[in-house]
Amino acid sequence: MTGQAATPTQLLSDALRSQAPVGIARDLLADADDVWGYVVALSARWVVLQSLEAAVYIDGYDVIRVDDITEVWEDGAAGYIERAVAALGRPAPDVALSQTAGTADVLQVARDAADLMCVHFEKDDDAPMLVGHLVRLDETTFDLQLIDPGGVWEVDVAQIACTEVTRVEFGDRYSVALTRFGDRRPEPEGARALDSFCTDEVD
């Protein structure tokens, strides 16, 4: 009798132990790109990767839903990548998740680590990726004050359901640059549904 193929969760667990760089596909989502990096934390529902940009540059953290993952593979150029990352520098990971961590816990981790986060909604084609500051959070909803690519803030916050989130990034060069060089964040004046910000999506 042949053995069963390893599940994505098993492969993620192996990658967490080995610290070999992996690629992750999420083919069931309409607008999801492949994600690359080192698995540094894993819960039943979410996995945290130290993100790889251009194959060899560490670029913050990427957190994606485990249930969306359709394939996990070790990068074929792992030897080159590991040599390059070792030479270019890899900060020690400093993110942890509890085994029962849900979306609200992931958002809290991102808020504790960085002033800005990138939040993805990849269920539909042309889904938005929004960048903003987490103003309010509970177990089912959160308010995100958005900043656009020109560094200009919205004065109202977007009200978002936690169930809509498929991916969260933080500590990456893009959001760090917006934090450092964008406009000063104003105090929020009101709250609106996410759909009302459709003309302000960050592509």
C-alpha cells in the first residue's frame, strides 16, 4: 500500500522545522499570487512566512490562511537562495502565533509589530490590497484607516469583517516607506463600509 501524500499543513510543519525556503500556491482563490519565504510560525488556521522578495531579500512578514493553500513546495534553487540570504542578512524572526490564533489574533500581531499593514481580500477577481493603520479591532470586525500610494490618508476608517481577510503583510519595505515618508496620520473623523472606498483601492 502506498503512503498518502503529505497535506499542506504537514509540509508547512516540515518547512518550519527545516527552515528551508518554500513556495506556496492558493489556486482556489480568484486573485491570489504565489507566496515565497521561510515558515516562522504556524497555527491551525494561519501560517507566517518571513517573506522573500526577488528570491533572496527578506522583506517583512506574510501571513496567509492555511485553508486556502493548495500546494507547498521547496524552492528548487534552495541552495542558491540560502547562500544569498545568509550573505545578505536574515533578521531573527520575532513573530509568534498561538495554535488557536484566528484572524483577529493575526491582525493584533501585525498591529503590535508595525504601524502599517497590508490587508488582502483575494476571493474575487481584482480584489483590493489595502494599506492602513489598524484603529479598532474585535473578534469579528476591524477599522482600518487607509493610506494611498502617494502617502495621503483617508480621514474616515474602513469597517471590515475579519472573515474577508485572506492575507496580511507587515514590516515590508513598501509599508515601512509609507510609514516613514507619508503624510502625518490625522485622527479619524468617521467610519464607512469598505465598499465606499472602492475608488481608493491600492492595486
